Amino acid sequence: MKRLIPLLIFFLGGWTAVFAQTAPFAGTVKDQRTGEPLPGASIELSIKGVEGKQRDIHLIAGLDGSFVLRHVPSGHYAVSVKVVGYERVSQEMDLVDGTVKFLNFTMEPGKKELTTVNVTAAGGGRGTDRGSQLADRRADIVQNSLSARAIEVSPDLSVASTSQRVSGVTTERGNNGEAQYVIIRGMDKRYIYTLVNGIKIPSPDNKNRYVPLDIFPADLLERLEITKSLTPNMEGDAIGGAVNMIMKDAPNKFSVNASGALGYANDFFTQDFQKFSTSGSLDRSPRVLNGPSYQATMKDFPNNAFLHSKSHHPFGEVLGLSLGGRLFGNKLGVLVAGSFQNTFRNVKSILFDQPDELVEGKGQLGDLSVRHLSVQQQRSGTHLKLDYQLNDKNKLAFYGGYMNLMRQEFRNATDTNLELGRTGPGLGRVSNSNRDLHEVQQIINFTLKGEHAIGSNFFLDWTGAYSKAILNRPDEGTINWDGGAQTDSYTGAIVITKPTLERSTREFTHSSDEDKSGYLNLRYASLIGGASVDWTIGGMYRDKNRNSQYDAYNLDPASTAITQTYNGDANQNSWTVNNSTGTPGNPLNYTAEEKVGAGYGMVKIEAGPWLITGGARYEHTDLTWLSALPSDQSGKTGDIAYYDVLPSGNIKYSLDRKQAVRLSYYSAISRPNFYEVIPHTLYDPETGQLERGNPYLKRTTADNFDLRYEYYPKGLDQLLVGIFYKKVQNPIEYTITNIPDVTQPQVPSNNTFYMAENFGNANNKGAELDITKFWRWFGIKANYTFTDSKITTIKQREVAATGSNIHSTPEQSRPLQGQSKHVGNLSFLFKDDNKLGLNAQLAFQYTSARINTVSQYYNYDIWQKAFAQMDFSVEKRLVRRWYVFVKVNNILNTPYELEVHQPYDTQNINPYAPYQKEGKNLLMRKDTYGVNYLLGVKFKL
């Protein structure tokens, strides 16, 4: 609360000042033709006949085109209004004490500068808030955008964090508390694809298709588009929508922008950061480096990573640089940009396991794991963008981008068994572990595009794209030991036992996902009955190759006469390699190839207030894989082929220049992830579950409907109101199940598995409200999304009863996994880029409860609790081209909490289970991240 009060005073003070103004001179500046306000217009007053005694008074119009001036001496004034790209307007007036003078100026575009009006005068240039708003208004589809300028002055550093400011968008956090994946309108991340400049990119995630957006630095973007409907020329696997990152383009004039900042996490005032070195560790597994017959020894597994040291008060760094312009008579545009972000976080995590069998009314708990993590994350990116205008009818463009995310994580875990069922009092077994993880994710993207006009009616564009995503997690080391400080799970007494050394594991994970794609579109422009009609046909082909490698080596304590103990230095212990050839038979050693071919036909009609776009798309998918399973085992190879016809239509009706109504329909699919269909069984230390593949997964299909009303009264003000409906067939969700192995259904299973399954049919409907309103420099930006989804599945139910439990298999309805019923954003804004050079934003976000994991048991789904988050940012110009800025994230120290909607009851659960509260829902996980600060400077030329 102490952190909140100064920020509220800052903004409430500003609002009071706004509504207290009773100026003698006020007015607005608007475009004569469109009626749009012209923010940034220059107003100059000078007293007639008083030369040399009264200096001129200068004003700047606000974001709504208005201006206000108080305490002006009475007199006869000459008023001059100037806007770049418009004819100058001048007039004279008299100001008298006690009389309010209000003037409306309408500006006529200048004949010689019409080409610059859209860029400068109306504030609609690339990267501006106005330009982003115009892109949404002119789009054929339903979309919401954020400009480069909005991103720059926001509290966010990554694209993932920035996206949560858009209506209908929520995010999932990574281990360090930063946003990582996007959820649109309650549709899980699997139903969304990611584009760079309109081209789909692969994922560095070795299990999934969806792209972790925290790999992209936000300061490389010109605009972030969240697409909520599709047209036939867009790829069809976006049931939830799409994220399109429009990267920075060459500016019309030479420009240089540079920034540097230092960051600090609140936890480091009282805690140290644990770090380790990866020097000497292998970059790939011994088997991959030396061949399948190689016998690994302890020389291949140095223990440097297990030698931890402390860093006091680590500071993060954020650096950014971009420069570009146009050459050779404006024919060649060049833009080079780079970004580097280095952050440190300490995270405390509490995690409870569920037992294999759950009885309703007896909310049992398994093991309790208390974890402390130190996470360093380095995010870097660079890109080059070129465009060359050969002549009036031919243009070439090239884009090259490289993104890199390095994560280094130390985790200490203490696990205590809490299950009841023992015959008498005794010690709950305590086990400990340290894990050191070093991971690098990379995305490389090259695109060459051509645009050609053939005659006066035909237009051809083509694109060749190469993208590759890489994940390398080498020598992930875990060392385990039993003992230490143990708690008697019945009496609560603390007992100290000797730390007995147990097994150590070393894991090597490497995967690559490579796309080679081609796109071709031919458009014919015609006039029919006074209407503009464009006919477009086109197609695309993508050859995707996924290669996954995985090896795990078990290192056991060497046999000695005395049981070995662990004192924190693994070099003091002796080890033997249990499986010296690695795990070549693990099913995560696989290759997969997917070929997607598509063709479409589309028509676009513009007739008066009507804009109609419609057509159909055909997509054919052919997926094959080869895994490392034994040749006689089912699932070693596989082939899945299918095709889809995806119709779509978008209608926009403009009520007037400021209002429009949109209606859209599109059919879409979602393909299963590679990892989900490859047969396998593998333990995941993050979830504490055995994961299993399901080669019988079907693709998800959906019919999607949208209706939206849009109103843009003036400037950046807007009101967007919409409703949507999605009918989803065969949604894919993860569940905890104990069904037999899908490749060996005759073999019963006594274990529980975390596995993807199809869950019948589902409906997802909702409404969105998006409001932006400015009063000169002060504004409010708010959005709210209501989402209601429903899916009904069969569950297992065990009810406690005298003698024996009652077993049944009832149906249960629930929301889709990851869907929150209520999502809202509220931001208080101050924007004055001209006079004060001050931008500030106080941003609130609320996300209601949502299902994190689907359980096979009735009423035992794991939910993420509702949460609210607050962030703050401010930027102030110091001198002409120098700025200082501050960003503060997670001011409320919002935790990540998971729970089961079963009450904690000390009669049925160990009464000494910590962190649980009598009568409250069972807490399954709680992660806390602390508050983070960033202070920096910028230079703009």
C-alpha cells in the first residue's frame, strides 16, 4: 500500500488540475476535411501594437486537439496556428478580463505538403499511437494494435508483457515471473500463431508449436497487432487469433535512437543471488558429440555448475540502439536495430503434489516441495530491414532478424512427504536437490519480398522465407540427497539427520525447428457498377523439419565402505556413470517433417460505406515422424494427413466517418503439437508428473463469429464494443489420467500421467469493451472482456463412505483450460511529448480464476487463482534530445497461485501441513517474484 499511495497522489493531482481550469482563452484545432483533431498544433499569440514589451506566447494542442491558456493579460491579440503539412491560419481577437474566449480552428492541407500530412500533421505516422489506430480502422479484419510509441512508454520490456495491455489478452508467466505466452479471448496458447511482418515463425520450444513471446524485445517493434478474425489469404490455424509483430522500418529521415538502463529487483535488498558457472560443461551430449557407441565417463560431467557462489545486489542492464534512413533519392530504405536486456530475479515457490487417487471430501496432499530459484535472463535481438523502389511498379524488401534468449537458473528444493496412511507416528521422508539449468533459445528469420504492378489492373507479390528456431539445454544437472532438517509429520518436531548422497542426473536437450516457406498472391483490381472490386488468388507452401535430441545420464555414488554424505561440493564425492551410452532409445529422440500446402480465392468489395471481404482457403497437412523407439514397438513411425476447407467473410459498414460496424465469420483449425503425438513416457520435474504422448490426437476445428461497433470521436479517443462466439470441435487439453499406455492398451497402469486429449465439443462466447478518452494531456485507457466457455467431460468420482468408497463416472461441465471469465485493464495516462516532454502511465490489470490443469477426478481440477497486477512507467525529457525514464513492475508483488476447490480439513489431511488454511481451498502452488525497478536514459536524434 505504501508503494501505491505516491502514485495515486501523482495522478489524482493531475486530474484535479485538469478539471480546475477556467481559462480565458481555449479552443481546438481540427482538419478541415475530416474533422479530425490535430494534436501537436502550434498556437502563437502576440499583442498588437506592443512591440518589444510583450514576448510572444506559444501553446501546443493536446492529444484531443484542444488547447487552454490561463492568466492572459487583456488586450488585442494576433493569433497564428501552424501545423506541418497544413496552410497557416491567422486571425485577430480581443481578450477581456472575466470573459472566456473559445476558438475553433480548421486547417486546410497544404498543396505542396500533402504527402506529409499523414506522417506528421495528424500524428498518424509509423510507430505513433495515431498510426496504430488508423491501421485498426482501415483493416479488413477485427484487430487491436499497440504502437511503438505506446510500447516505448509502457512499463514493459518484452512483447509478451506488452501484449497483455490489449483487450481480451491474458498471459502465462515463466519461472521468473515474466509473461511468456499469450491467451486471446480465453483460447489457450495452442490456438494462436505468431507472425513476424505477416510471416509465420517456428517455435524454439522442443515440445510445442506456439512461440514463447518473451524471446522478443519489445523495443524492436513498430507495431504489435492482435488479430481476432481471419481472411482467406491468412493461414488458417488461429482459432484464438494471431500475434503479428511489425518490426521497425526505415524512417523517412535519418534517425538515431539509443537507450541504456539499470534494473534492480526488490528482493535483493535482503537476499543474495545464487549463481554458477557452466565453464567446462559440454554443449551437447557425449553420445551426440562422439557417436552412439561412445561410453561416457566422469570426465564428460564436470561439477563446476554445482559450485555455487553468491552475488550481492546484482544490477540488470537494458540497452537499445536503432539507426536508419533513406538513400539514393529515397529509393533505398535502411534500418538497423539491436536490443539487449539482462535481468536477475529471485523466486520462492511452494508446490504440493496430488496423490494417485483422490477421494472427494478427503482433500489429500502428497509431497510438499519448497523451492528457491535464482534466475538470470538475457534477452537480445537484432534486425536489418531494407526496401528498394526499383521504379513506380516494382519494389523489393528484405528482412533479417535474430532473437536470442539465455536463461540460467539455480533451483534448491526440499521435498517432504505429507501423505497419511502410516500405522503410527513417524518421520516424513525429506529429500533435497539442487538443479542447475543453462538454456539458450534462438529464432532466425530471413524474408525476401517482391511487389509488382503488371499494367494498371494486375498486382503480383511474392515472398520467400527461411526461419529456424533452436533450443539448447546442455548438461542440466540435478544432485539429490536425503536428510538434513526433517519435520516429524505427526508431531511437528524438528529432527536433524545426516545428508546422505543420492543419485545425480545430467540431461541434454537439443531441438531445432526449420521452416522453408513460399507465398504467391495475384490481385486483379476492377470497377463494377461504381464499386471497387479486387479479385485475389494465391497460395503458400511450407516444408517444416523438426529434430529433437535428448539424453539423460544417471550418476550414482560410488560404492564405498561408508555411506557418502553431501556437504555442498560434489567434487568431494566419488561417482560412477550408471548408463554410459545415454538414452538413445528415449522417444524424445525423433525427427518430424510436416508439409503444408494451401491455396485460396478472395474477393474484396468497396462500395460507398460497405467493405466486404470473403472467400475460402484450402489447406493440406502431412505430418510424418521417426522416433527412437525399438523397431518392433508401435509408434516408432507415424503419418498423419488431412485437409481442411476454411471459408471466411468480413463485412464492415461505415455509419459515418467516425463510426463503423463489423461482422465477421471464419473457420479455423489447430494442429496438435509434435511432442503430443510422438509416443513417449517421460518425467517432467517442473510438473512432477509423468508425461505421455498420444498419437491418436485429432486436430481441433472451430467456427468463429464476431460483431463489433467502433466509434472514433476525435484524436486518440475511441469506443469499441463487440461480442464473439466460437464453436469448437475436439479441443485439446492436458489432463492427469491413469489410463493405460495408448500404444499398449492391454497393459493396465497404476501410475498417473499428464497427457493431451481431445475433449468432445465446446462453446466459447463473450463480449469486449475498449475505451480510450483524453482530456488534453490526461487520459484513461480501459478495456474489459467477459468470456464464458463450456465443455462437458466424463470424470472419475470417489466419495468417502463407511466400509468402502463409492465409485462413479459422472459428467462435469467446466470452462476451457486457460479461460478467465473476467479480464480487465485500466491505465491512467499523461502524454505531453511537446511542451513538458513528459509521459507517464499507471497500469492495472485483473484476471479472474482459470483452470491450469484438468484432472480426471470430479471437482479436482487445478485452478489458478484470480490476480491483480499494477505497473508504472514515466519518461521525462531533460534537454532537447535526452530523456530519463523509470519502469516499475509488479508493484503489488502479485503471486502465482494454484488451488483445488476442495477444503483443507485437518481431520483428513496431515494437521501439520504448512501453508494450508482450515476450511479454505487446497493450495497446490504459490510462486512469489518481488517488485522490479528500471532506471535509464534515452537519446533521440
